[in-house]
Amino acid sequence: MPDRYAVIGNPVSHSKSPSIHAAFARATGQSVVYAAVFAPLDGFAATVAAFRAAGGMGANVTVPFKLEAFDLATETTPRARAALAVNTLTFAADAVRGDNTDGVGLVRDIEINLGVEIAGKRVLVMGAGGAARGVLAPLLDRRPAALAIANRTADKAVELAGRFRERGPVEGCGYHALGTSRFDIVVNATSASLVGELPPLPPHLFCGGALAYDMMYGSEPTPFLRWAREHGAARCTDGLGMLVEQAAESFFVWRGVRPDTAPVIAMLRAG
Ligand code: ATR
């Protein structure tokens, strides 16, 4: 019998995680099956318990349950505690381990797949919600020259920056306060792309050679990536690589084997 894993979310039927993990299992020869499991909004813990009782060995957790997964875990990793969110659960005999692989997924996509070093760069993260919080510690650990967090609700960005100040040079502000600052790497961690919107960005945001990165992905470029292309970003990329990288890190947490991500990213790009 293969070992059972799943992604638990609401909605979850659109998830690419089952095909990503199936590709990892094939390529590494691991005996793994991976399903998409829908949880009712008020039934996350019960869904996890049922999956575990049915022999599940671990689960990825997606929208909107990453905070609940953090609370449900009986042990958490430092990177889950920095994010205050869990996207990877591992079921042990008497423990539920909570980890977070989102931030390392973003960093690996930027540094390894895109070949852009973060050290010494000026980085802007747009957004101050859960998605932003999950990537701040791994970004700061790569030693950028400066990391700005800009948010529609400026207070939330200031508050979030305050929580990470000991980790590196981070400041929070509203979009207007960005003024004429320029950045080498701009990451959209807002949910604006989901509804076809764009944060109110100042026009001269990008340094020469800058990377614009939207953590969302889809068949069409997001409004932010279209805007970035028109406003001088040298490279524009969506979050598909991050999705595959966070999946690979979860696979490594569960199986102790690190799958090769490039063929899987290529497979998904080819549709
Ligand atoms: P997630 O878990 O995806 O981060 P969230 O915690 O609800 O979701 O946070 C959504 C983020 O997207 C917030 O930073 C939000 O800004 P506010 O804090 O001001 O609400 C940001 N956001 C959503 N829609 C936006 C829009 N149209 N323009 C700019 N920012 C937007």
C-alpha cells in the first residue's frame, strides 16, 4: 500500500498539488499517493482527524486553514512560528508536526530557478496578510540590503515590520510613502490579483534589471505583472515556481528525498 498524503483546503478541487506530488513520487520512486481533500469551513480539525485515522501520514494545508493548522499542530518548526502559519503537517504516533515551506519555496524560486541573488538587494513586499508574513523571515535570512513592506492599510505593514525587526533591516509603510524609492526585487503578496486589482504603486518603482514577482499564478499574467512590464521591470514572473518549490520542500520533510523541480515546473508551464 502506498503512503497517503493530501492537500486540505476550501476550495481545493483546482489544486495543482496532487499532480506535482505524483510527478515527484514517479521521479523519486517513492510509494506515495496524494489526494485533494475538501474541508468544510467549520470542519478543518475533523477533516484532518479523519484523514489521519484513515492512514494519512501528512498533509499540506491551503487557504483558508493555515492559521488553524498552526493551532492544531502539537509541535511547530521555527519557520512555522515565524510565519504563524502551517502549510505542512506530519502525523507521528503521538504528535502532529507543523511546518511552513512557503517562504523557502519563494526564496528557492528566486535564487535557484531565476538565478537572482537576494543578498545586498533592495526588496519590496506588497501586502501584510498571511501570505506576506509567511515569506518575511526566509527573505530576511538571505540578507537583503533593505526590505520594505507596503500595504494598503499602512498600520498593518508597520506592525508586521516591527515583529521582524530583529531579523534584519525591515520597514513597513503605505504605498504613498514609497515615494521615489526603487527596488531590485518586488514581490506581490497581496490578494489583489485574485480579484483583478492592482495596489496603488508609484510609477518609478524598479531599479535597472529588477525582478517583479507575483506569488499568484494563472494562465494569464496578473494585473501586477502587466503593470510591472509596462513600468520597467526587467523580469516578470508568477508564483508557479514557488508552488512547486514549496511542494518539493514538503516532500523532503515527509520522505527525506529532495525531488528535482525543474521538470515539474516545465510540465506545468506546458499545461
Ligand atoms: P493572504 O492570506 O492571502 O495574505 P489576507 O491575510 O486577507 O490574505 O491579506 C490580504 C492582503 O492583500 C492584505 O495585505 C490586503 O491589504 P489590507 O491589509 O489593506 O486589506 C491586500 N489586498 C487585498 N486586496 C487589495 C487591493 N485591491 N489592493 C491592495 N492591497 C490589497
